[in-house]
Amino acid sequence: MDNYLDEKFQWYSKGIKTIKPSGFITLRQLIQTTLRPKPEMINAFKLIHEAGARGDKEEKNKLKAEKLFFTTPSAIFSPIRNYDSIQKFLPIGVFEYDDVEYAEVLRDYIFEKRKDCIFAFCSPSYTGCKFIFLFGETPTSVEHYKSLWYGIAKDLDKFKNLDMCNERVTQPLYNSYDPNAKFREDAVACLKRGYKEGSFVPYIGEVVTSENVSQEEIKECVNLIKYIFDRIEDNAHNNIVSCSFTAGGLTAFYGIDSDDIWNIIEDSIENHNYIKTNINGYLKTALTLFNKGLNFPTPLKKK
């Protein structure tokens, strides 16, 4: 690829639960739709901005799901958006901040300081900002991608509220409207590598997993995980700890794609009617306990 702005990746409609792509879009096209969206999109962004300004996250997420599309700029998937369906990686990484007080200031500062930053723009609500960076090499595996992503993240993490969920190539990047977005055609690729602190937790003992797992068992696990999160009505922190650890154990025992299960957990927390405050804190707690649960495979309780 002679020009990284011509890199093609997939776009999706109808909200975060969508797993099948609707088509392809180039990075150049994504930049143009952010700078100059269609009139109907501008109206949608206005509503999202108003919901963000009054702190109504439930309405904000609802509008995003109904009105916006999202992309996955770091990888190509077929047939669906999960790790098993990765066809190839692209040499670009996504980084986001949420719940920041001066999103436009942070957008401009990072763009000016980081010459490996291709594109910098604010979220529709102007309560966050998003960035696309250029890697110095094209990832060849999930582990390779994460090492390049953390190579940049360890510097960006100096600012509050960097969203660590973007370490996953399946993470949606919603489109936005920012007439003052910044982009460059002469970005200097970054070759730094890094790692996630605490990403390796050694387990002492014999790990026993299930053999010949049926699709029915996997479906049962998925349904159970959705159920235990949906039924949370009080004591949110302790229940999230318990539910996330259980989800990790089931995922490990039945060999389910951990990224797929994490998407379910994340979606359950973000759209829960009861859990409306400190969502970022709950997500961090859930991720920590989910990863710990992966070291303790747990079977379903048979009736």
C-alpha cells in the first residue's frame, strides 16, 4: 500500500451487536465523513452531543446504536467480527479517551506532539477524542498487534481515561462529526513495542478443559453469561466480580473465543439499566476478574 489513507477496512451498521460487515471504507473516506458528514448525520450528532452534555449515557448509547455506523480499522474479518475470522491485519491502531473535560485540547495536543498520529478527532458528544496511529510494521498475529498497540499506549496512558479496550482489533470505532479534526499524509510510523501490565498471571496446578465441546454447550454458556449480568440488581461491584470470574472460567473450560465473551460482558455492563455510574471502573474490574477466571476452567453445573 503506497498511501496509508487508501487502506480499506470494514464498516458496520445497527449498533455494537452487529458482527457482519456491511462493506468497505477507506481511511481517506472515513476522514472525509468525519469532517463533512451528510445533513441527516449532522442532526444525529447534535442529538448525541446534547445527550452527552446532560450526562444521559443511556440515551447517548441508544442514539449511537440507532444512528451511527462503526468501523474496525485494524483488521479485516470474514465472515464475522471475531478473532477466529481475522483474514489480515492493517498497520494502524485505534486509541480513544472518554469522559475528558477538554477533548479538543487533548485532540490537538496529541496530534501535534505525535508524528505517528494519522487522524485525530473528537467524539460526537465532545466528551472524548479518538486517534488513529500508524504502526511501523503490519501485525502478523493478535500478540504482534497488541505489542505494537501497547508500544504507543504506554505513552498515551500518561493522560487520564485512555480506553484500554482498543487493545482488541474487534473493538468498534464509531463514526463522528468534527469539522476541526486533524489528519496528515506524512505520518512517521512507530516501531515501539510494549506489553500489558499483569497480562500474564501464572497458574500453579493442572488445567483441565473439556473435550469434544458441542455447539449446544457453547450456546448454554453464552446464554448463562448474559443472564447472570442482566439479573444484577444491587451490590454492583461484588456481583460484577463474581459474574466476570465465572464467565472467564466457563470460557476457558469450553474453549470459547475469549474476545467474543468479553464483548458480551462489555455490552451487558454498558447497557445495563441499573449500572449507570462508574461504567469505566466496572469495566476495568470486570476485565481483571475475567482474565483471572480464564486460569480456572469451570464446567456448567449439570441438572
